[in-house]
Amino acid sequence: MKSIGIAMLGSGFAAKFHVENYKRVHGIDVRLIGVYSRRHEVASEFASTHGFDKTYESLEDLLEDPAVDLVDACIPNNLHEDVAVQVLNAGKHIAIEKPLTGSFVPGTDEAGWQRCLNTGLESADRIVEAERSSGKRIMYAENWVYAPGIQKAKRLLASADTPILRIVGEESHSGTHSPYQMQWKTAGGGSLLVKGCHPLGGALYLKRAEGMRRLGRPIRPTWVTGTVANLTKSEAFASEAEHVIRTGWVDCEDWATMVVGFDDGSVAQISAADTVLGGVQNVMTVYASRSTIQISLSPNNAVVAYSPDSNAFANEYVREKVETTAGWQFTNPDEDWINGFPHEMQDFCEAVVDDREPESGSSLGRDVVAVSYAAYLSAAVGRKVDVPLD
């Protein structure tokens, strides 16, 4: 049996569900080698809980370990480039949580937002160049690509042999738990980048797949318009004394929408927010010339439960970021599966052992960066902005 040695960078929320789904990989001997985190005591607890062999004193120690084939980096966005380049140059593959990278000083005027777009793309291109020169692979951890709903839509579209005319996608909930995602210097953006990258990645993926099927080439994004707002800092929000929606944004937006134009004349409408109650809203509708496909990652009605008592389900997970468990609940029997995480980790491991491109790789990550920061520029200048392609 083929085998792969995995090391984790980071030991937070994303690292936990990545590890849980590496354990579901089949046909490959997945060896959990070690963990490195800046807080050694947290890394030690994580390693013990999840069955890793050891912890590392430094990133350099990890990179010198010959047992490690794939480094999974679940770290703040502003660290992605430096870590990715180090890992690739050390001769190891890397899985990078979304977004691939970013620009970590926001703009204040048109020139500043143009600089933001340029620096984000320069960072992405340095990562891609390190991948090319090292001969190793970047696994871009966009779970929407692997979600069964997105994959089913891809197959239905291929069966109908029909072009996509419009995609409408959204990821929203009532606010991030992560302090670093509320500051531009560590997140590189707010809802548009950190939430919107998911439905955007899914839309770009489906258009790429359509292009390869129908035209023999990817269909690429060419222009974008964007709008952003801080709804939790609005007069309307401040008019209430108590809030369920999370606050505390430093300099990042909590709501955004963008319209993306493709080189075949089709469009995608992408929305993202940290101001929506009722649990995570991960939804997409694909309008094609001869079909319409609705995809609900969350909520969905695989299991719907009711109780008037908010404590009735206290001993069982209901679903991500729901504010109360009273009333009707859309509780998924396997949330990781419907979100694509087992399929993502399976593909990453197979890509390493078979030496092939993953389904979600660096080119998709680079396009997400290009569209997102072009959308920020559009929001600042109030007009359509061309997407810089590689």
C-alpha cells in the first residue's frame, strides 16, 4: 500500500477537521507524523489528542524530518507565502487553507487599492513559482470544489452538455470566531475575501470544468464589480442595544457582493457576510441554458429535528454557527462529508502519492486572489475592473 507522512502547521479549528478527515482516507497508509505550533503546549495537546507521533520545536525541525511528505498549513493568511515557499523549497508538498495569500495593508484611495491588488498577485505568483521550481505540489484547500453537491452539478452539466449562463453563490453566517480574521493585517480582507472565496472558488471551478469540456480550455474571469460595507458599524445596527451578530471588526468589512464576468460572456453573482443569523448559509444555484441546479451545502434537509427546548440537543452537535438549538434545526448527519472535506483530503493524498495535480490547485487559488482584490478595487472606485490573468 502507498503511504504518506503528514505534518500539521497550526492546531486550531481548521487543523482539527483536516486531521479528522485525513483519518478517513482509504487505499493509502496515512501516517500522522508531527505538529508544529507557536504555542508548544497547544501543539502537544493537539498531537496527543489526534494521534501524532511528536511535536516540533520549530518549522525548521519539521522541514528537516524525512518522514514528512505533505505539510498541511492551517495558519493565518499573512503567513501563507513565507511558509509555502519554505516548505516547497525544502522539497515537501503543501496544503494551504484558503485564500492562497493576500495583501495585508488595505488601500485608502484608488492608488492604494491598486497597490493592494498588485501586491496580492505578486505574492501569489511567488508561491506559484516556488511550486514550479521545486517540482512539488500546492494543494489549495477549497472544500467547495470537493463538496458532493458541486461535483454532482459538474456531472449534471456535463450530461446535459450545456453552457453555464449565470451562477449565484453565497457563504454567510453571524460572524467569525477568529480575532485574526477581523484585522486586515492578518486576514488580508474581510467577508469578501475570507467568506466569498468559497463560493467564488466553486464558481471558478465549474466554469473551468465547462471550458475544458466544451472548448478544450479553461473559461476564465475577465472583469468584476464589487461592493463592501460594515453593517455592524451602521446606524441601523447601532439602534439596538443588544446583538446576537458578532462585532469587533477592526478594519475589515462584514458584508460584500461581487459580480464576476467570464471570457465567454457568462456571469457569477457572489455574496458573503458575517451578519446573517440562522447558521452557516452555503448555497449555490447554477443557471445553464438547458438546466437549473440548486446546491445546498448548508442548510440542507437530510435530517430536520425540532424541540422547543434549547437544551434538548446539548449533548449532540447540531450544525455550524447556529445561534440556538430551539425550534426546527437542519442538522446534517455528516457535515464534513456534505462540505467535501473527506473528498478533499483523499484527493490531496492521492495527488502526492501519484505525483499529479490536485483537483484544487495553485492556479485556482491564484485566480481567487486576482478576482477578490480586483473586486476591492472596484468597490473603492465604483466601476468595473479588469481581472489580471496570469
